[in-house]
Amino acid sequence: MSYPSHKSGAVFYEARPVLLPSGQKLHPHLGNLERIERNRSWIHYRFPWGRAGKRFPFPGEIEDYGISSVVAVFASVLRKREKEQKIAKLLSDELLKEFPHLDVNEVFNLISDQLARFCCRFLFTRCLLARSRVSKVIVLDADGKVPELAAAKSLGIHVTEIQHGMFSTREPDYSWSKRHRYVPFMRAIPDSQVVFGEVWARQLRQAGYWSPENILVARNPLIEEYRQLWSQQRKLEKPGGPRPLKLLFPTQGYVRRDAISFWTNVLEGMTSAQSNLFHLSIKIHPLERQSAREYRKLAKKYPSTVSVVPDDVEAFDAIIASDVVVGYTSLMMVEAIGIGLSVIGLQERNSGMGIDETFRMPELAEFVVPCFDKSEFFQIVGKFNKELNSDVSDVSNSYLTAKVGIYSVDAPSVEDLVL
């Protein structure tokens, strides 16, 4: 930022490179970043994703680790300004009307701190983009980068968000309607959306804020790669006698208590019956790694039946190492469907009414086998186990048919759409 420059664009994202078995490196949402990394005409602004940033990034690359520390220092001063105090008071008063049981001072301090951090990030990003004279901005997880998005919008720069997970119009970030286009103040909302399938494009069209020409469907960078890989593995797999079904369970923080209870009952039941129906692999969500003790206890108690997938194993590699994915509303369930695996959807207690109703996507019901209790789980797994050990080649074919429609496989690449 010490001198003005001219950049083609800026991309704000979490650095999550996935190394394919072929040795190719892809970002799970942005695809082949080398196309914009090799020419240094793009600003790469990277946010944390379970690793330390580069100590000395290349020109045009910015790591948020250091920026966050600077922002915190400046925010501690900025929050004491009269303007910020006044706005924080108005916001905290409105919040306390809805939640009167909250502590007044804690709410005010939290809001004033976040407001000051927003202002610092906004000013920094606006200066960065203005001096670099970028013409477009690409962003992942826009609701986590509101200051950066607001800065781009304030300069009239076109912002494109690329789908980073699973969503529906039930979520506030994607429920903006047509009437919101005409609200008489600036909104920190992306101008365009790139999604990975018609399912999500339809959700956005139904909401109404984004016009059809601003909703672009792209091919998911990893789904097609891993779908072919998984298909090849199944075709090469040779019968070697009966084996347990390989189940993969992706964890989620909000269902942890129900999940532990469910799997404990299932494992106790299988042990009592002296059965060997399945082996359970547990993939800990990155945000749950500090709360994984209960899952590790299960693996320790049932070492021949349960294992925890190492943290450094990529989610897609864990999926294709399995026969069936079992979950509540995890994105990995949808990714497994796109690759070609069968999926069991658990529904109980606080876990909601299943992934299709949770996201209001009835299309998903076609691909997910619902399971409501332990006895039903054993029936479903028993059928899968019997099918698996009857004829491996036939099973691979049956798993792969009718598993198309969630992710688009014939759409353009992300890079072709946004560069």
C-alpha cells in the first residue's frame, strides 16, 4: 500500500488447498488458483483456516493474521470516540428490547468493540482497493467479510460471491427479496452469486434479490474429480470375502449431544448382538476439534469398530474411502451425494427434521435415506451391508446411478466465470 498500483481484481478467501492424488492442487471453491497467482495482477487477501499464514507473503498477497492484531489495537482506541459510542448505545438499546435479560454493559462493550473493528477494516480495505484500482472483487463467505464487502461496494466495485458451503433462502444472508433492491441505502451484499448447481440457483431466484443474469452456475472444482476417482476405486475393488460396511460420520457442533447418544446406543447394540455390520469413521469438523473428546472416547472404547479420521486428512479423501456417509445436516452429506455415495440422514430430538426440510430443499430427499431411531438404523445398514457383500461391481453401479442433480457437472469452471 506504500505506492499506488493497478490490479485486475482482489479475492478475499480462506486458504484451503486440497492436494489431489494426482498431485494437482485445487481450492475447494475457487478451483485452480494458479491462473491468477502466476500473474501478480491480483490481490490475494487470505483469512485463517487452521494454519499459520506466510511470514513473508509475495507481493500482492496479504495474510489477515497480522491485520487482525493491528485492527484490534486501533479498535480499542476508536471505540471510545463519541460517534462510535452513540451508535453503539442505539444498537445495544434495540438489542436489549428483544433480550432484556442480557447484561447491559457486556452488550454495549461487545457492540462498541465490533463496530470499531468494522470501521477499521472498512477503512483499511477501502484504501487498499482504491490505491490498487481493482475492477472486481471475489469473495467467499460474504457474511464473514462484511467490512471488506462494504468497502468494495462503497467504491462501486462489482462483487461476486462464490458458494462456499450449503445454503437456502431460509438463511438471512440469502433471503433478500426483490423489494430489497430498492431500499434507499447502500447494502453490503454481493452483486453476483456463483453457485454449484441448479438447486441453489433456484433458491436465489425464488428469493428475488439477485436477477437471473447475476446468478451463475459453475462446476464444483472438486466434486467431478472425486466422483471419477471414487468410481474408479469401486471398479478396481476386488471381492475378498465379506467385510463390514465403511460408514463415515461428519460431526457438527449443534448436534454433538444427540450424536454421542445415538452412536453410543448403536455401538452398544452391535456389541451386545456380537455383530460386525460396519466400521465407523468419525470426521471431526475443524471448528469442533477442541470439543472432540467424547468422539475420541468412543474410538477408545470400541477400537475395532470406531476410528477418528486424522485432522490432516481432506474431507473428500475421507468420503471416497467410505461406502456410506451418515449425518444430520452436514455439507459432507451433499458432497457425498455429488460424488456418488449413499447417504443416511439422522433425524431425532434437537437435530431438526432432516437435511431437506432444514434447508427447505425437497430435492435432497430423493438422495437421502431417512433414519429416525436405532432399530431403523440397523435395518438400513443391514440392507446396505448385504448388498455390498453380494456383488461389489453391481453395488458400485447401483450407488452411482440416480446420484446426479445436486451439483452441476457440465457447467463452466469457476475460473472461467469469474476471471
